[in-house]
Amino acid sequence: MDRELTTGKLLDKEGNLKECGFSYSLVRDYNRKDIRGCKTRIKEWDYYYFIEGDYGIALTVDDNSYMSLVSVSFLDFKTKKYITKSIIKPFTFGRVNFPNSSVKGDIIYFGKNFSFKFLNDGTERHLICTFKNFTKYSDFNCDLIVTQTNPNSMVIATPFKKNHHFYYNQKINCLVASGWFSIGEEKFTFNKAVGGLDWGRGVWTYKNTWYWSSLSIQDKDGFKGFNLGYGFGDTSAASENMVFSDKEAYKLNDVQFLIPKDEKGNYSYLEPWKIVSDSNDISLTFTPILNRQDNTNLLLLASLQNQVFGYFDGEIKYKRKTIKFTHALGFAERVTNKW
């Protein structure tokens, strides 16, 4: 049985988690000043993604202490192509100035070739971004108003085996974005793009491999989706698996991503996956159409990312109810980082 978090401060005087488990909102209070671990291991980020029709975008700001990163991805599901561009600045050590909570607070981060504003007044979010030279001849710009359709979210406080190391994470599914983004002279309109926020704060160990899948859609039954994942830290107190329907959320237990392999044992990311659970409450087939891949190797720093977008078919059961998914567009990923 997963343990549900109570209210209070996230960390004790030694910088360890006071409580491990899950919740439906940020009931534990995070403050970067409470961290007692190595300052170069602190990681903070906000990652948004939205999909409508044939197109999607992803926007990231993070501060990994020894470096910060801003990133934009454009996803074209019709042509099965994508563009991802990132800018890294060294040795920021918290100067990006992330708010301690996702409930309210702004991220305003400028550089020579970028301007990212993630504004949040507690009622709605306003994302205004510029990324120069996104393509050879074109800049990226966007202006999106984001609202939350479900008051519940997936929150997990996860320890690592090392003292002072932890991960405090919130996934907000079924966010709706309206507005526009442009690449050069080509402008795209989002009337009701659906997506999510990955909000992360913590002190991570050096090498990790994780699996994550996210889906947020609107169909004839309303807004629904899920957050599924595993692979990092000690999740014995709670998993991060949750399904969302209308304005409700339901906790799930175990999950496993069955990614096909070729005859040499290499992952075949663009072949159909199975996402299942031992308890049989999760039974999904994932049919990939696009792999947003990144393979970075800078000796001490390395990242092998396979964020695969595609269609989900199947069902998730909870409390004698069943949510069915038919040709629903989302993503599943396997990521290994040395960071």
C-alpha cells in the first residue's frame, strides 16, 4: 500500500526527507535553503509539453547547479520529424531563481539568444518564450495561456540510498494551452492544446535510468490521462503511477515498460511497446511514430534520451471502473543520465 504524505516541511535539519510517499498536491514545503547535500547535485526544473492535432511543443528551463539549460522542441506528427534546440550556461548554482512551489511564482530567465518567462499568478500560467536561431534562418516564439482542468496531480517524495539525496516531483496532467507559437514566418495556433507540467526539485545521485510515460487528452468523456513511471530512487513508500479522469485522480501501483529489442539486444524504440502491471490494472499497447532522441556524451556528463511519441490503446482499471484509451497521442521514454 502506498503511503500518502501529510503536511509540513519537506526536509529535516539534516536535509533528508521527513516523509516519503505520494500525494495529490504539494502538501510538503520545499525550500532550496533547507538542502544539506552537495550543492553541485541540486537539480530544479520545469518542463511543459502540449499537443494539438498534428503538432506539439515542449519547453524546458532547468538549473542543475553546475549548469542551466533552456530547451525548445517542435514536434510534427504528420511528417514524423522534430527539432530540438538547447542552450547551456555553466555554473548557475540556483541563480535561475526557481520558485519553491508550482502553485504560484514566476521563472524569468534571459540570455543572449533566449528569453523564457514562465509566469504563474496562482490562477493561470502564462508562457512567453523566444529562442533565436531555432532553425538556420528562423527564431522560435510562443505566447500561451495555460489552465489546469483537474485539481489533482501526481506528487511523490522519493529518497535515494545516499543521505541528503531526494527527489520531490509533481506531474500535472490535463493542462490546456491556448495561444500561438511560431517558427520564423510560420505561425501555429493552439485553440485547446492538452499537455502537462513536470515540476522537479531535488538532490540526485550521479547516474540514473528512468522510465516515464505521460498522456493527457480530451475526448467525448472529458479530460483524462495518466502518469506512469519507475526506475529512480527508493520507491518502496510509493510509486508515481496515477490515472486522471475528469476532475479526479486515482493511485495505481506497479508498472512495467516492455520495450522490444532486436536480435542483438538493442532496444527497438519505434516498434510497439507493452505497458502493463502485475496486478493487471494497466494494460496498454503503445505504437510509436516519432523518437525525440538525444545522445550527448561530454565524458563526465552524458545523456541518452529516447522520448518516443505515439498512440496508446488499451485500458486502466481502478475501483471497479475502467478507463479506455483509443489511438490517444502521448509519449513514453527511457532515459539514462550521468549528471
